[in-house]
Amino acid sequence: MILKKSIFILFFIAVSFQFNAQETVKNIDSLLTVLNASKKDTSKVHLYQKIAGHYNVTQLDSAKAFAVQGNLLAKELNYSQGQWINLNTLGNYYERKTMFPEAMETYNKALAIIKETNSTKGFAVVLNNIATIHIKKAEYDIALEYMFDALKAEEELGNRNGIAQAYNNIGVVYYYTQDFDKTTEYLTRALEIQEELGNFDGLINGYNNVGAIFDYQKKYDEAIVSYEKGLTISRNIKDKKMEATQLSNIALAYTNKEDFLNAEKFFTESISIKESINDLSGLARSYGSFGESLSIQKQYTKAKFYLFKGLEISKSNGLKQPEKEIYSTLSKIAQEQNDYKTANTYLQKYIVVKDSILNIDNAKIIAEVETKYETEKKEKEILEQRALLAEKELQVKQKNYIIFGSLGLALILGLIGYLFFNQQKLKNRQLQKENELKTALARIETQNKLQEQRLRISRDLHDNIGAQLTFIISSVDNLKYGFTDISDKLSNKLSGISAFTTQTIYELRDTIWAMNKNNISFEDLQSRITNFIEKAKITSDKTKFNFLISSEVDQDQVFTSVQGMNMYRIIQEGVNNSIKYANASKVEVVFTKDNGLHFEIKDNGIGFNEKEIELGNGLNNMKKRARDLNGTIKLTSEKDQGTSIKISMLENNESTKNK
């Protein structure tokens, strides 16, 4: 039982070379007095920024007004440095309020001014803060680019404090990407510099991050000691957000030690502070972590109360990381309560969020590359066959030219004698028939070779890939039943792999079925669709399925194998979408005829607003298959009114021939 959720801290640089938290706590009243008595000059611009920087730490809601006023005065004075330092502090405010779009817009305004003035110091500060936004949005590659640019600027300045901040933040990004060697390297560099400088803000972050590494290594007592050092400093400088973070991390460490009494004490104190300062990002994480701690104690009702609070905040503010973790915990709770349907629902949501964070598309990329390779290989084989056929046709033409030349010569020679002419004419006719017969035989031989090649490919798919997939299923099942102490999570993963592989075998069989046929009759297609719907009934017993064919449809028509397969795949995809997403009680597949063949997949499910939903790969694939059928596809959906997908094939494209 390990909760690996200790919070790494990124430095929120509020123009650190001009602001020291301890000094400002002592002098805030005097600063306000000086501000009120100051003239409208550049010194007053800096006073606005210093006061806003203080309130960003101690009284967040008061920070915005001072940063805005400082920026307005700097604009009036045409003072570029004053503009970007106040914009940067305003960005800090938005970031701490979890208003990421507003924060990014404000930082970019500051960066534009910095580029105009070529301020190396400004680059270092604002680039670091932009990077923190990308980290919170799980865009780690982009964040690293900004972080290293910020480090380069700090090194050019010789700013030891800034270099330490950059090292810390780079270590944080490497932690999120699971590169722990790099994490340790950069965090150690940062802490060494902060201890050398006696920088309290930097030490808080350093102790917190070192504690998180101890957590990962299961050294919980050492982790708590490190967090408590950071907690003491946070309280001394009255940084409420950092104080709440340390409390939350201490609670996590106690949870991992199974000291649940202390864990609840520190979670409760952390949540109370985060609610008081409206730290939405921190609240989402603490609610999720506290909920998971309670679920470990089997206090499921109380756990779900906090988990749902965290989930609401995460979804409302685009906080993907806590959203993913909460879905995982909810899935585990449902499994413990034997509610496997709900557990699977949360697991699917967890996977969707996880993929959006990590952008794990490797399997899809590999499949696309393999498909592209096989397609190019087959196209090359077809081109070679066409070239061979063209060569044979050229030979036939050349022979025909010889024949016609011979006929011309025969006509000339016919003048010599009627008898000789007749004999030559008969000979030429016989030669022509022989050539025509050879041409026909060559074409038949080519067709036979193509058919043999298709059969060979289908046999290879069945014997090799099919056997390998079957072996995978057998191996996964043996793993499940061969180990009695296997975890539920792993067991579910193995079951998922087995089910996915089984489905792949069914799809492979469908492909082989199409490859083994030159043509597919309507009767064949009807039988295949019926079998698929029967399987769907077993999968979704609460949904009623109907397969209807209008009496006007010509059931003697025949399709090419490509046409038949495209029609079947469209129907398969449409029905699967209705089962997975529509929550429908009724699904129908209907064939009609009106100026061509039409087929429609419709349900009475929840539907969706077409303008608000971006089409996925499934619907895009159906559109492509409809185009391959020389047909059109019409998607109709309304919320709570169901969804309809209708494909229309033109009269001259609906079939290849009739029986």
C-alpha cells in the first residue's frame, strides 16, 4: 500500500530579485504608507509590484489590484521594465488561482515586452513561469524547453538563486517523466545552492522535493523529517499555500506508514488552509489523496465524498493529473464493493485521461506503420503483375501486327494465284485463333495467380498471426490461473488483454472472410451482420437489436469483396458506438432502396450536440469507407433524441452484378 502522490513544488518567481517574503512581512505597512505618499514615478511602479508580490504569498485576493495599478502606471510612464514585472506578478496571481488561460496570456504579454527590451533578467523569470503552466497541464516536453532557456538566461546573469530555481524546476519535470536519476541530479544541485544562499523559499521547495524522493524510495520517516523542515520555514514566512502543501505531503507519508490517525489530522489541516486561500489545484489533489487514504481504511462512503469534491474541481479547471488519480481510486473502490460495471466505467475514464496526459500513441503508430508497409508491399506486387500483363499484351499486339502484315502479304501474293491465296488465308486464320487462345490462357493464368496469392496471404494471416494471437490468449489465461496471489488490478488487466486479443481474432477472421471471396453476395453480407448482432445481444443484454431489410432491396445483388467489407465495417462501428457511448435501449440496422441502396444504424440513446463534439477516429473511418463505396454518409444526432448514421450508395455503385 503506497500513495505516490507527494507534491513537487515549482518556484513561482514573483520577480525574486526585488522581493523577499520575510522583509515584506515586516515592512508591508510602511510600504503601503510610502506608496500613498509617492509621486507617479518609476519608484511607485516598483512599490506596486512589491506589495502585490507580498499579497501573492499571504493574502492572494489583494494581490491583483496592486499588480494591475502598477502595470497601468508603468504604461503611462512608458516604463517597460515596470510593465513586465507587474504583468509577471499578475500572472503569478492567476496561476495561484488556477486560472491558467489568464496566467498564460499575462505571461506572454510580459514576454513580448521583454523581447522588445532584450532583458535577459526578464527572460529568465517569465520563461520559468510559463514552463510551470505547461507542467501543470502535463505538457512536459514543452516545459523542459522553457526551463532550459530560463537556466541559460540565469547562467548568463550569474544569478545563483535563479540557477538554483531552474535546477529545481528541471528536476521536477524529470520526476513527472519518471526519469528519477535526472530528478535526483538536478534537485541536489538546487538544494546545495539554496543552502549556500540561505534562501528560505528555495529551501522549502528543496526540502519538499527531497521528501518526495524519500517517499518514492519508501523511506517515510526520512520523508516526514524533510517535509517538517519545509513546514517550519513556511510558517515562519507565513506562506499559506506552501504550508498547506507540506501538511498534505506529511499526511501522505503517514498514510503510507499506515498511521491513519496522524494522516487524517494533517489532511484536515491542509484542506482547511487550501479552502481559506481558494487553492483549487491543491484542493483537488488533497481531496483525492484523503479519499484514497480513507478507501484504504475501507471507509468508502466518506472516501467517495472527498473524491467527488476533488473530481468536480479537477474537471471544472482542467486539472488532468488529479482527475486521473481520482478515477483510479473510484475504480478500486467499486471493485472492492463488487460493483464491476461501475469499476470498469471509472477505469475507462482513467485510461482516457491518462492517454491525454502522456500522449501514449505508440501502439497506434506502430500499427499504422505496419499497415502502411503491408499496403505498399501489396501495391508493389499488384504493379508488378500489371507490368507483366502489359508486357504480354504488347507481345499479343506485336503478333497481331505480324498477322495483319502476313494478311497483306497474302493479298499481294494472291495475285500470283487463287489457290495459293486460299491456302495462305486458311493458315492465317488458324494462327490468329491460336494467338487468341494463348492470350485468353495468359489472362486466365494471371487471374489464377492473383487468386492463389490472395489465398496464400489469407492462409498466412490465419496460420501465423491467428495462431500467435491464440497463443497470447492461452498464455494470458495461464498467467491468471497459474498464480493464486495475483492482484485484482493485474487480473483485470490480463482479462482486458485476453478480451482485446479475442476481439482481434474475430476481426482477423472477418478480413480473411473478405479476402477469400472475389465477390460477396447480399446473402453473405446479411448472414455476417446477423451473426454480429447476435454477439452484440450477448454483450449488451439491456439493449434491443433489430435488423430490418426492406422488401424493395434486391437480395440477389453481389458486391465486390472491398465493398462488402466496407459495408460490414461501417455497420460494426456504428453498432459498437451505440453500445459503448449512447446508453441506448434500442439499436436498429435497416436496409432500404430508393434510387440506390441505403443502410442506416440508429439508436434511441443520449445523443450529442454535433457542433460541440469533435469527431473521433471511428466516425472518420466510417466517412472514409463511405467514400470508398462511392456513397455519402449522413450523421444526425440530438441530445436525448438518439443518433442516426445513414449511408447512401448510388444506383450504379451499389453492386457489381446480379446473380
